[in-house]
Amino acid sequence: MARPWIPAAAAYAALLIGILDIVKGVFPRVRESRISEIASVLPGSVTSLALSASLVVGILLIMLAHALRRRKVRAWRAVVVLLPVGTALEGLRWRHPIAASVSLLLFVVLLVNRREFYALSDPRSRWRALWNLLALGAFDVMLGWVIVDSHPRTVVGDPGFGHRMQHVLLGLVGLDGPVAYASDRVADLVSFSLAGLGVLTAVTTIYLALRPERPAAALTEHDEERLRGLLDRYGRQDSLGYFALRRDKSVIFSPSGKAAVAYRVVAGVMLASGDPIGDPEAWPGAIRRFLEEAGRHAWVPAVIGCSETGGEVWTREGDLDALEIGDEAVVEVAGFTLEGRTMRNVRQMVKRVERLGYTCQVRRAGDLSEAERERIRTAADHWRGTETERGFSMALGRFGDPADADCLVVTAHRAATPEGDDQSAGDIRAVLHFVPWGRDGISLDLMRRDREADPGLNELLIVRALQAAPDFGVTRVSLNFAMFRSALARGERLGAGPVLRAWRAVLVFLSRWFQIESLYRFNAKFRPMWEPRFLVYSNTRDLPRIGVSALQAEAFLTLPSLGWGSGLLQRWRRPQASVPRPSPGAVIGENTGSGGGPESRRTA
């Protein structure tokens, strides 16, 4: 019979036992009375070993508790080994049956319910953990030797090489060695320093052994071909569908192969983007496969930027919750016009920029020459405001690939040049890049302009794209994503309540650094339809972890990671070529410039 509550209960029990072991090992008042009873019977080295080992067991149990809750099979094996060790140490140190009984009870519960712990860890981390242990162990010995030998004036006698090395090795596991010091302060300093090095090595090794599997995200040629086939038939359903073709994403298909979910695993979160691709009737099959894969590896499932329809299917099939995080601006080409009072600001900006000598060209990416593609790519890279390429859920991550010939490229130039001239991109001052949204739509991928260019250039680019859209068979255009747009809009209306007004005030305050209100205002200029986008998650307590993983996926947050073989410090590799718009998971944006709208990309 399944007992889904067992992993959480076992994790809390292991955490409690670990804390008690540490408390009893660190605070003398807790242990003095019992130690005095056995000090006359057992040698001092045995009692010291028991105290040190108990402290280490407590630290390891605390580290393993979270992995145990995640049903990690490696954590289960480690705890099953540690609990009997802790029980034996209790017998040596305390002669108290209660603590030992709790450990034995948890040991029995884990054995009986071993089938509840099935989640896999990264198989590569075994070797990384071993290399970490060997490399840091060698470093600890060398540094420990320096620590032991750095106080020659306080050393009692003249211990030889063997005694000093023995002192280092015993100190790394928390024991006293043969080297004696005249000063108690120096002896404690050396002891604590050696023990700290040993704990650091143990902690990093355990972390690498238990870390969640993070497969190398890569879209194979076969998977990309299958995805393109689904997009040809069902690509009209979601404006974010084409971004599943990022080549640093993985993909999982439904059993029938008629639907797929694109994802990446970041910091133990299996992060999907947008709606499932393919036949809506096959979406449940793809979602179940996605959740099964997350369960096998103890990943936290999450979806960022799905539509209302997609969110309903996700929440129904996966028993998940949804949170509205913003709105996507969609403009119907047939209804767009520069006439009327509401478009006065845009109309004036466009005319002003045109009077300054700017012109635009709208072309398919496949119609660009290689020289033009290279100049646009170089210019966009030069205008990037950050060192790291950003984007995940609303970004393609490349420009000018032959497979993306149907993408639409809008460029702004300072002076008019002959149509089709290869030199026409030489004076490029701004660029928009749209990916296909079915056969009759386009979705904004990249928005970039020269920061020294005149304000209003982005408005000119968007207006020219909308005006030229009918020539390319485009009837709808997806523009920027506006984070928390509904809160901003409702919070400024008459009759808004104090909570909504306070939340809007917070968003306006954050807009001084992040593109929140500015993107909403910029998008609203074009009178779009607002399509809500949602974050789908499994548990409220996972929201902070999901937020951090989304920021990492979008490259707004770059964290160092431990791992031998791939370097101690690793950063995200830069994706190909272009800088995309940040997604609904990324609240951080770039400077908006002066009156010219967002500087860089479709931003959350």
C-alpha cells in the first residue's frame, strides 16, 4: 500500500535526530554528566571518537533530510547506513535508550517503506563526488600540514613527520592527534581549523553525490524535425510555440507523438515554457509523461508563461495550481491604424523619427544575404546591455539560422539606401526579429537598438512591421510581455481598494530598476488585446525555488556551481547569436532609454 506521507515524515525525523546529535556534541553541559560515567571505563580516544563521529553523523543527517523528502534513493541508502552508526554511538556515549530507540524506529520505517524512495540522482555526480573527495582531501592534508606547522614556538617537544601527519589526518575527522601545544588557544585554533576543513570536504562530497540530475539540455535533430512538424500543423495555437525550437531545451513527447512539452532542468526544477505543442487532445499524454519524468528524478515541475487554455489543462491533468503573472500584448493587423486621438503620441513619434532621416526595411530572414545577416548579428550583439545572453521561454536564442528562414526581420537605417543593396545594413541603427506564429502570425523575439539612436525608433519599427504585415500574410502580431499588467491597470482605476493600490505602488517603485510599468505603458500605445499568461506550480512552498530557477534559466541570475571535471566555477554558456526578450519568469529588465520605449527585448 502506498504511503506518500512517509518521505516527508522520515525527513523531519532525520532532521530532528541530526539536530540532537549536533547539540549533544557541541554543548558540554548536555553531555558532561553522561561522559563522566563512562570516562573511567573507555579510553579517551574512544570517547573523543564517539563525540566527533556523532557530530559528523548529525551534520550528514541534516544534509540528507531534504533529499530524503524528495524520495532520493541515494539519500535513503545513506540514512539507512547512518542510523545504526548513530545508534551505536549513542550506546557508547550516553547509555540512554530513548535516543537510540528513535533512531532504530526510523531505521525500521525506512526499511519497510523502501519502495517510497525511488527518485534518481545525477549518475555523473558519483564520479564528481569521488574526484571532489580526492582533490579536496589532498588539499586539506597540505593546508592542514601548514596549519599544524605554523606555530613552532608553542609546540611541546619536537614531533617528527609521522606524528605531524598523524595529527593532521586525525584532526580532519575531529580527533586529537599526538602533537601537543603549550597554549590551549593555539591547540583549539588548530583543532577547529582541521575539523572545519574535514567538514567542508564531507559537505561538498555529499552535496555532489545527492545533487539532482541536470541533464544536458539539447534539442536533437530528430526532435527538432518532429517539433517543426507539429508546429506546421498546430503552431497557430500559441505565440510561444516556436521558441520550443531553442537548441538548449529538451523535449518530451506524448505516447502518441502528437504533442510535446519543451523544458529545461535548472536547480532541480523541471521548467517547461508555454503551452504543450501539438494536438490539444494529446496534451494530457505529454503532460503526464512530463510529470512522470519529474517524479522519477525528484524534480519540481513548473510551467512558465502558459496561456489560459494551457493552464487549465496543466492544472486539471497534473493537479497543479496556477498564478497569473502578466499579459501578452497581441495586435490584430486589420484593426491597427495611426489615425485617431488615442494614437496621437505614436503618430507624432513616428513622424519625428522619419523627419530625422530614418527608414525601415521588412524582410524574411531567408531573403537576407549572408553579409547582411552577419552585420545585423554583429550590431545586435554590440548593442546588448549585458555580458550574458538572456532568454528561455520567449526567446529563440539565435539569428540567421537557415532553418529559420520564415522569421521576419525589421531593420531601421539612418539614411535611405537602394532596395536589395548588400550595403543597406551597414548603417543599421535598430532591429526587430519576429518568429512565426502559425502561418498567419508573428511573435516578437528580439528588440534591439543603438543606445545613441534617437528616441521613438522602436515605435517606428513596430509601426512599419504592422503596416507591412499584410504583404507577408500576417494577420496578428505578438509584442512584448507586460508583467503584472492587470494589477497596474486596475490599481489606477477609480474605486481600487487599498490592497490593490498598495500592490501597484510597489510595482511602480520597482519599475525604477526593472521594466514593469514602462513595458506596460509602451505596449498599451499600440492598442493591443491582452492575453493573460500564467505560472503553473505544484506547491506554494516551491515558488521561491521556481523563481530562482526561472531567473537562472533566463540568465538574469548566474550562480557558481561545484563540480570537478567541469571546473569549480561554472557559468551559463552564451546561447547563439541574438539577445532575446526576457520571459514571464524574469522580472528584471534593462534601461528604457529616454522616451524611446524598451531598449532591448520582449521583457517581463
